[in-house]
Amino acid sequence: MIMGMAAEPSVDPGREEESGHPVTPLELFFDLVFVFAVTQVTGLMSDDPTWAGLGRGLLVLGALWWAWGAYAWLTNEIDPEEGSSRLAVLAAMGAMFVAALAVPHAFGEDGVLFGVAYLVVRLLHIVLFSEATPNVDVHEAAIRLARTAVPGPALLVVAGFLDGGAQVAAWIAALAVDYLGPYVFGVRGFSVSAEHFAERYGLVVIIALGESIVAIGIGAEGIELSAAVVVAALLGVALASALWWAYFDVVARVARRKLMEATGHERARLARDAFSYLHLPMFAGIVLVALGAKKALGHVDEPLETVPAVALCGGVALFLLAHDAIRFRNVRTVNGRRVLAALVSLALIPLATTVDALAALALVTAVCASLIAYETLRFRETRAAWRGAV
């Protein structure tokens, strides 16, 4: 059902938390390469702010997200800093870095290079998953996953030899095959350390938000720092802060708690759905907001073009709607306030193409800030109890 203005999901403050292994320095090191790759995606869309450019950027982002998620599952199961596993993860980092370098021309002259590097990343993942764990169930699960985790990326190599509509179709088919694998063949056999898994995904959201601030900074390069530009930059930081608040104040806590409450196969299914699948639109929303804010900073006294306006306002809406999708998967309820804020953000798109970009950025930021302010004041006592419980 759709929740009213005074109800939120409850948690059991007396439930004992599961202990989990902490995120390792190597995992954080691996994430640095992913940060660079995401920055490259934002640059790809910024250099070609058209519908086609936006679509290509989102396809690349979808591939990179799935590769990162694959290693989040892997390092949740094994210790990546032990022996040969460390070398294999470092090798995967190298391949990921090559793929990131190829992102700007992944649909052009570097298409084959991107496909080959990406395939190496995915092959190393399957090999590690099947060989680095003594758990027979996990080994069998990795073999099942290979049915799609190898053919999908291999199709991206083929896509590198194509162009135009055929190339885009090959990309879509490759991602569809790869993404459908865990759903069609299931995740039975995989074990999930709830605290570690939730922390990994929380960290990657911070990475995306940090990248959005980096994108704003890059957008200011070569621009005279007038009062309007400084205000726009501060609004961009305020918007990123509001998105951070919206996720970590409630969504991340409840998602982590629900993952801890689940056990066995149900926990693996919840990790797949609420994190691997449903965190993607939220992540994409942050990247789109970064694109829109970057364009706004470069043209503070002019209206945004249609695509950047859609990226800015639609990115916020996508981010908030992903929260509700995660919430619905976890507790089968919807937060009406966040749906309303998403709809208001979408309604701002036509206005963002007619008013100055600075005003559009201020309006979108005001929507998010108003949502955060209302929820913080309205549910102050409830949130205090949640923070103590989760």
C-alpha cells in the first residue's frame, strides 16, 4: 500500500546484529578504478549531450555497474587479499582501467578494446569465484552464473566490430543476457555476509555522489568564477548532500536491516534484487544529476538544453523512485512523499528549458531540500530510534 504521511517501516531495536568481515583496503583500491570509469561515462555524455549520447552513456554505465557488482559479490564470499586472489583482483583492476580508458570511444574506434578488457574483467571474476572458495555450493553457483556472465560480455567484443544501430542492438542484447543470468538461473548457493554487502553498496553510492561533485568541479574549469557560478557550484554540492541524506538517513539503514533479518537463499535473493538490480537506477540517477549540474554550471545565465534538463530533473526523480522500488522490495510499501517529490522534479523539466540554468538548479535543489527537511522534522523521534536500532 502507499504510506500516509505519518507511517514508516518499523524495525526491531532488540534484534542482535550479525557480525561480518569489514571492507578490505583492496576493495577500496578496486573502487578507485570504478570511480575513474564513472567519471569517464559522465564525460562521454557531456561531450555528446544528445538522446543518442545519453543512451550510449547509460549502456556503458550499465556494463560497468554489473562488473563492479560482480566483484562485490566475489569479495563478500572470499578474502581478496589472500595469495593468488590478490593478484587476480589486481589483474581485474588493470583490465577495468583499460576498459575505463576506452569508454569515451566505446562506440567507435575503441569498441573492441573496451569489449576485450571488459570480457577479461568478467572472466577473472568467474575463475576466482569458482576456484577461490572451498564451498561446493558456491562453486556450482558460479558455474551456473557463467552461462550468461561469459556470453554477454563476449557479445560486447562482437559489438566493437559493428556500428550504428547494429552496434547498439548488440550492446542491449549483451547487457540483457548478462543481467538476466542471476534472475533466470537464480542465486541459490551464494552466501551473503549482510553487513559487508550493505557496506559495499553504501560505499559505492558515496562514490557516485563524490563523482557528481568532481563533475561539477570539472564543469567550472576555464569559467570565470562569478557570483552566479559560485552560487551554482554551492547549489550542486547542496543537491548532492540532499541525495546523500535521502539515502543514508533511512533507505540504507532499512535495506541493511532487512538483509540481516533474511537468511540463506532468501538473503541472497534480497541482495540480488534490492542491491544488484535496484541500486542501479539510483546510481544512474546520481550520474544523470551530475551531468545536468555540470551543464548548468557552464551556462548559469542560459536555459538548459532539453537533454541536460532531463538529466538534471529526471536524474533526481529516478534516484527517488529507486528508493521506493527498494522499499517495496523490502517491506512492500511505498513512500508517498518521495513519489510526490519525484513527480515534482519531472514536472520541472519544461521549466528548466526556459529559465536560466541557475534557477533550474535552485528549484531542483529546493525540492530535495524540502523533502529532507519535512521528513527530518516529521519523523524526528522515529529516526532517532532507527539510528539506535540499525
